[in-house]
Amino acid sequence: METNFDVIIIGGGAAGMMAGIFASEKKRVLIIDHNEKLGKKLYITGKGKCNLTNNSEVETHLNNIVTNSKFMYSALNNFTAQDTINFFETNGLKTRTERGNRVFPASDKSSDVIKCLVNCLNKNGVKVTLNTEIKSVTKQGDVFHILCMSGVEYTCNSLIVATGGLSYAGTGASDFGFQLAKQFGHKIVKPVSALCPIVVNDDVSALNGVSLRNVTLYTKIGGKSYSQFGDLLFTYNSLTGPTALTMSSLINKLNIKNQTISIDFKPALSQEKLEEKFKREFVTFAKKDYKNYLYTLLPAKMADYFYNSVGIKNKKLADLTKADRNILITHLKKFDFSIKSLDNINVGIVTSGGVDVKDIDSHTCMSKLVKNLYFVGEVLDVDALTGGFNLQIAWSTGVLAGKSAANLT
Ligand SMILES: Cc1cc2nc3c(=O)[nH]c(=O)nc-3n(C[C@H](O)[C@H](O)[C@H](O)COP(=O)(O)OP(=O)(O)OC[C@H]3O[C@@H](n4cnc5c(N)ncnc54)[C@H](O)[C@@H]3O)c2cc1C
């Protein structure tokens, strides 16, 4: 059995497979993964469709990276979104671009993305060992020794760590990469949930499943304002959906406990416009119950919750006073919840935090502390918003390290 390789990659997810494909242009490569198959997380991306990149300029990618976007400058310029699309198209995967420049496989099947990558690995003769737990990694002289639980020891000159973040443990996520980095003297920025639901102190169980369209979610923390326009969903204990997920990534390093987060249900209408509308309609529909009128403003369950939270009860529209009208407007423009926490890291779509990029060369993804040791993908302290930006981070850093390990840069 072959145990000596030029390059070994620990982790066969998006970043690891891409690193393997590029390193194997010139070198003998082994990928080690403890899962029973490659790309298990890729399989569930984009709700099974895999939003594999965002068809936009490097600048747009940098703007959508929440943590350490500057670090990504070289990697994204070296392997752009267009390069990603070309790579997959050249290797037989047709793609299509949707709303928001999101790129998907034309088949809408993430499994086709994995198949394409695995075909490339096979074509280049990359060896893969699955169901393989690693016991220890050491460096003796210039050689890395990777001892597996099975007793097999692999050796290599370059080691690429592509073990991902902590979210979705069922896909094989582990803190192995963080521990390995620490062992070699790297600092780990505390991992926190990103792109995850925001759990609130309020009892929102009655709102479970409610979906709001075109609202603004906003908060002010530490003197800075954050605001997101779009769709919002409720679970039994949290705010989720696109606006909340994005918000979670923007505020996850702040002291958010018990801070107020608010919904503007009518962002297109100013207070004055709402005032005019209500003055007019309260006369036209004077006999209508205020509660029934709320159903014309909000989805039914949200209207009931709003009715119970805002102290106006058992009135016809004609009976509403100016003060009532003001209360109604104020709450439509600013309906408050109290933040308890972000949801568990396992539930986040990505992990923010990880290997501190200060000790990683952004031109190669090689450790500045240990020669020929590389870190790529989500194991790094880099995370982005939704739209295909996170996978582009995995592809671009994977390519960079793969090329560098193969001395192709
Ligand atoms: C539900 C969901 C949907 C998503 N959708 C999208 C999307 O549509 N577009 C997008 O851009 N991003 C999306 N993401 C984010 C994206 O999947 C990740 O950012 C990306 O997979 C990170 O790639 P990676 O290679 O760094 O890590 P991973 O893909 O997580 O791969 C890490 C690999 O390392 C292996 N590993 C871990 N520990 C060990 C160990 N001790 N020994 C051996 N192997 C190990 C794992 O088994 C795994 O195969 C989504 C994430 C989730 C959870």
C-alpha cells in the first residue's frame, strides 16, 4: 500500500477536493476523510441544489465577505467566480445563473457538483481514503507524519488542512483542524455561529412558521445600526429567513444578549404616509373591527400576535383615538423583540472564527509558522453572506493551496 505522498489533504469537502485537483496536476496526492464519502456537506448546500458561486466581480465577493475580506483578495483574484464556472463547465457540469447572480448546476442537483469533482480527482489519479480517523499529526524534519487510528502511517512533504467549520456536525464537521492548528502554534479565533437563526427571549411559539415578505429587520448595538430588508421567518423560538440569517453574521461578535431587534412591517411607507392611510381608511371602514383590520396589514398569525402585544382592544376603527393611531403606527414601524442569543453553532450555515489569518500567507494559504502546512476553506477565520460566496472561498483557497503545494505558483 502506498503511504508516502507529495501532498496529503485532510478533509474531502469543497476546499479539500479542489486543492486535490490542482495539486495533482504535478504531484502525488492523497485525501483523507473520516466520512464514508466525499463532499457530504456539499450535498446539502443550496437546499440540495448547490449554489456553487456568485457570478459577479471580485469586488462583490469581497463586499459579501463578513470576516477578513482583505485576506481573500489574492485567492479570489487568482481563482475568480468566472474561473469556477469555467472549471465546472470544462469538466462537464452545465451551470445556470439565477436571481442575485447565484450559480447552480443546470440539473439543480448538488450531487452532480460532487460527481464532477470526484471525476476530476479520479482522472488525476488522486488517492482517497475514507472512514479514516486520524490519531496524530507530527512534523519530523521536512516530513509530516499522519498516523491513523487503524495504525497506518502516511507521510508527505506538504499537508493541506481542509476540515471545515463546526456547523452541521452530521456532515462530518469537527474541530480537528482547529486542534491541529493550535498544536502547530496557530491562534484560533473563537468559533461562533454565522448565518443562523436569532433566538429571542419573547415567546414567539405562536408565530412558528409565519413568513413575512419585504420587511426591514433592524437593530442598534454598540452605537452602530444594522438593517436588512427582505423576507423574515419565525420558528417556535427564533427569527430566521434571509434577513435574520444575514443579520446574525453581522452581529455575531457583538454583545447581543438582551439587545432589542425590531421589525418595520411597512418599510415602503413613512410614518406620515401611514398616518394618511389610516385617517382615510378609519373613516371609510368605520364600522370594521380594529382586529379584523389588522388582518389586512399583516399575515393572520402575526396580526393576532400584534393584537395581543399592542394594548388596543375591542374597538371599531371609528373608536380609535389619535393616541391609538400613533401606537399602531409606532408598532408597525418598530415591533421589538429581545435577543436571547444566536442559535447553536451546529445550526449555523457557516462558522465564523477559526484559524487566525494573520499567521497565514494570503498568496498561498501556507502557514507562516510551519513550512508546507496549509489551511483552506471554512477552517480559516473567513465567512461570507449567502449567495454562493462561501463556496467561492472554499474553491479559491483550495486552488491557491493546491497550486502552491504543487509548486505551480
Ligand atoms: C445547510 C447548508 C447549506 C449551504 N449552502 C451553501 C450554498 O448554497 N452556497 C455556498 O456558497 N455555501 C453554502 N454553505 C456553506 C458551504 O457548504 C461551506 O462553506 C463549505 O462546504 C466549506 O467547505 P470546506 O471544504 O471548507 O468544508 P466542508 O465542506 O465542511 O468539508 C470539510 C471536510 O472535512 C472532513 N473532516 C472534518 N474533520 C475531519 C477529521 N477529523 N478527519 C478527516 N476528515 C475530517 C469532513 O468530513 C468534510 O468532508 C452551506 C452550508 C450548509 C450547512
